[in-house]
Amino acid sequence: MKKIALAFIGGILMGLTTAPVSAWFLAWVALVPLWILITRKDESYLLISLAWGLGYHGLALFWITGIHPMTWMGVPWLVSLAIALFCWLFITLWGAALVVAWCAVMRFLSLSSGLGRILVGVAVWCGLEAVWSSGPLWWSGLSYTQSPHNLAILQWSQVSGPSTITAAIVAVNGLIAEAVGYGTFRFWKTKSFIIALGFLVSCHGIGFWLFNRPVDTFAENAIKVGIIQGNIPNEIKLYPAGWRKAIEGYTAGYETLAADGVDIILTPETAFPFSWQYLVASSATFYRAILEWGVPVWVGALGEEGGNYTNRQAIVGICYESAFAEHFRRQTAAGGEFIITAANNAHYSNSMPAQHHAQDVMRAIESDRWAARATNTGYSAIIDPRGRTLWISQINTYQLHKDTIYKRQTQTLYVRWGDWLTKVLLVLGTIEGIKAKVK
């Protein structure tokens, strides 16, 4: 029980690294207890790994419980609570399953202490995150523990995406575990700690240099973007009162920003939670304002395709898509010059908008692009290619903002080659694992 409790505490420490607490520095030691415990001959290693996973993912994803209460949708209070708890437990267990799988592989290989074990541990973790991120329930990879504040280390994501950050975190934790927890030679323990410290410092040092590179802001590439944060509560969003408030608020915001001379205006996901054709057919004031002012606008409304509703905008990412780095990489490689994201975020607790912003910070850095994000209730923001948040809105307020972003055509290594690092690590890790089994 002491080992399980220690692992659980390590997971909690990792959970505290995520926004809005953002104690990112804890990520560089929070895996150490797990590294040590799962390599010892203890049959409870599955419970130990599960405890760590529950601590991390349970705390990081607790914002999902903010969907309760759903009484505004006609769901009884107790049923709403049950749904919220089920969702939280399910996605927590799904994330914890990755940790259990990692520990199971590491125990199966039973590598002796040394750099070989570190290499395999890093490769397996990155490989599992690649598998998990290809599914629909991806959010809490280790890399986002560093966003949005540790911008120096996040610059490395331009090399091979989020896996670059994940690999560094797992490697440093493994080296520290080698130094303090196990190993038969005192010399290796000292050497391991020196390597961990040197690797950590050099990664941040080079990252700091990358972060301080100037960002080109040529006038011919400038786009004056207006953002409307409508702040329509979910309790009224789908009903006539919400529709009226949305049309009034977005019309007034559009006219104000158009008069300010912006080039284009961005509205949140489902700013109008009904068909765009309804706005046109009813000659709503918002539609009439567009015809009058002629300023283009990305409209968060529902389209129709093949008899079905679609939630589509002329943007790169809508809501939950911000967690999927490959979605942004693919579009950047196809010629995308800036990032636009739109989200609602009104469903959850305030932790979720903070983490959502952290995800978009990572996407801006990986692709070396400016980003404008509009949300219904916060946090709307402007982000530069180095991940600096140049403006961010308040939470749960109606806000308008005008700013300038710039088109860019650069291509990072990640944009060109994708997550090549994980593939290389898996090849090297497989070789090391086979060598260990042969011995």
C-alpha cells in the first residue's frame, strides 16, 4: 500500500503541472517514483502503475465534471451527476491504461539498469502516446504539462512535435531514477545524475535560444483580425432567449470591429447553434450587417451536407481538435499560413479553457504559425509563433478584440517529416529489447 500511495502521489504531482496550476517543473521529477517502483521485483506493479495513472489523468481531466449539472437540458440532477462521474472515470481509466501498458512492457523486458533501459522506456512511452493520440479520447499527453509557461522547452516541438517534449520528460525522470533509486554501481548513479542534469539544462538552454529568435512581421503579410467572445451560457444557448442574445451580441460586435477596420472577424464554435441557412432565410440582423459592411467573417454556425448537419468553418481547428497535433501539421504542410481555432468551452469548469489554451500554444509553436482563437466564454487569445500569448480574454465575459497576425510559409522539421523521432526511438528500443532478451 505504501508503494501504491507513493505512485499515486507521483501522479498527483504530474497532474499539478497542467493548467491552470501549471507547476510545470514538477513534471521533471514526478515520474521518478514510477520508474523506480516498476523495476523492482514486486508483483503489484500493475496496481502501482494504475495508481500513478489515476493520480495524473484523474486530476488533469477533472474539468470534465463541469458538465454537471445538465438540468438546462432536461436531465435530472442525480442523473446528470452520474453522467459526469462516469465520463470522468472513463477518460481517466483510458489515460491510466497507457501507463499500465508502459509498465507491463517494461516489466516484460526486464532490462538491467543503464542507458539501455532509459532508451527503451522513452521509446515505449512515446510509441504508446502515438497510438493513444490516434484515437478520439486524446488530451493529456505528457508534453502539455509544459504549456503554456515553459516556452523554452516547447520550442523543441518544432523538431518532431509533442513527442520531442514527452521523450525529454521521460528520459530525465528515468536518469534521475537511475541515480537515486537503483543500480549496482555507485559510479553509474553519479554519472546518471550528471547526465540528467546536463541534459535538462542543455535542452532548456537551446530552447531559450530558439525562443528568442526574432519573428518576422512584414506588413504585406499582416492580417487585422477581430475576435468576438459572445459569452452565451449553455443554459440558454439552445433556446430562443439564447438565439436572440447571440444575434444581438454578435451583430453589435461585428459592426464595431468592422468599423475599426479589421480584415476579417472570428466567432466561436457554434456562436449560432442553428443552420446558417436560417440566418440567411430570416434575413437576421447579423446577416444584414455582413452584407452592409462587407467584412469577411468566420461564422460558427451549422451547415448542411447530405441531409445532415455539419459544424464546419474556414479554420484549422474546431474545439477538441486542438489536442491533435497531426491535424494541424497536415494542414500546415499543405500550405496553411496561420492558425484559426474556435471553441465553445462553456460546458466545463474553468480548468478546461486554460488547458485548451495551452494546447493551442503548442500547436502554434510546432507549426511556427500565428494563431487566433475565439471561444464563447474564454479564453480567446492571440498567440505568436514562439508561443507567447500576446492577448488573452477574461473568462465568462463578453469581449471584443482587434489585433494583427501575420501569414508565414516556413516549414519546421515536424511539419516536413511528422513524428519521425518516435519511429527512430522505437527502432532503437526494439534492438535494445531484443539484445536484452537474447542475453
